[in-house]
Amino acid sequence: MTINKTANGPALTIALEGRLDTTTAPQLDAEVKGSLSGVRELTFDFARLDYISSAGLRVLLSTQKVMNKQGSMKITHVNETIMEVFDVTGFVDILTIE
């Protein structure tokens, strides 16, 4: 998985490419935890994300909890496969998906 971060003042966009699974979730978790200081608007861009596992969902959930305290988080460009995972798991009710 490739992680591309773009910061613009208090806004941070994290674009993911590839698969967010058991192998890559710890990498994303470390990147996110090291990047959230001072961030008030976090956007995950899933335009090139092909797959997400439960490990990836855990990272999103823990990140959402942090961002609830300091700002907002949204996920953009979600494909049908990943949206189906969000629907089945109930994450559509927890996350802001655009």
C-alpha cells in the first residue's frame, strides 16, 4: 500500500493506494498517529484503494475517535467494494463518507 499525505494548514489529506489489510494497517496507523497534531480537518482519499479488511477498519475507527475530539474526518472517493464493506459493518453510520 502507498500512503500519500498532503497538508494544508490545519487540513490533512491522506490518499491510499492498494490494499489496507492486516499487513499494511499498522503502517497506516503509525503514519496517522504521527500526523494528527494540529490537524482539524482530516480527509482520507480512497480513489485508489482496492480493498479494506477489519484491520483497516480498526485504524479508521481509532482515527475517528481522535478526530472527534479535535476536528472532523471524512472519507472520499470510496469504490463499490469498499462501500459494501462499510454498509455491512455499519461503518456508514459512524464515518462521514462523501
